Amino acid sequence: MPYSNPPEPRQYADRVCEIVRAIPSGRVMSYGQLARLIPPPVGVEPDSYLRLSPRWVGAAMANAPDDVPWQRVINSQGKISSRPGFGVVVQRKLLEQEGVVFDARERVDLSRYGWQPEAAWLRERGLLAWEDDTPRQATLF
DNA sequence: GTTGTGACATCGC
DNA sequence: CGCGATGCCACAA
């Protein structure tokens, strides 16, 4: 499994955190969804980017500053991804305090709690907001 | 130099 | 719908 890092990990993480900070309380985004808003760094092929970037987002969350609502990032199945030394219990509790409801299978209904930034907000920051959701070569990292 | 192991998504059964 | 395989890397100890 490709666990490579982005060309400029810090810069990439900053972009990720900027988006996560914008997620409203009580809403969630998936790692992949988040990644697809950020254009592939120069030198990274779009298909490689699709394959690798969700992990990069995860890595960014692992080292996120305290002001980043990391609990609002979950996986594409609507479930909390467990990490070593930090059970899913804490994250679930934080989300429930924000009003997020989990079903019997520990899943969140993404069609209900999923969130996506406004197109204008994304444009201002050089992020992607195309309908086809295809990552493009667009940024200078 | 080796080894272990990561906050994922997608596709085929 | 669930489960397993795939991707084939970087970095700390």
C-alpha cells in the first residue's frame, strides 16, 4: 500500500487543516472527499493522487494543531477510522456532542451529516470545485 | 541495514 | 451489502 508523502508535507497539511477548520460543528467530511478538493501537487499524477491523497489527509489530521476539529473527518463509509493509541470512543463522543447521530453499525449518514464547502469559498483558495470531481494539475507546490 | 506499521478508497466477488 | 485484495511508500526504532 502506497503510504508515500506529498512533495511538501507541511504545506499540504496546512491546506487540509484550512478546510477542516471550515467544517461546521455537527457536520463531517471524508478523507477522500477532503483530498479531492486539493489539487494534485506538481509532479503527482492525478491517478496517483487519487490513490495516495486520502492517506495524506489522515497524516495531516494525525499532526493537526489543537484548533483543528479533527473529529469531523471520518472515512468514506461514514465510520470512524481507528488510530493506534486513540480509540474511536473519544471521537464518537465529540461528534455526538455536536449532534451527530450514529446508527447501530457505528455509522454516520453522510447524506445527512456530510458537508461540502461552497464553490466560492473553494475558488478563493485555489481549491477544486468541479462537478466531475476530477483532480487536476493546478497548483504550484 | 532491517523491520514494523500507518486517521484510506475503490473494485471485484 | 460485506469481505478481501490492491496500492508497492516513508520513517522511526
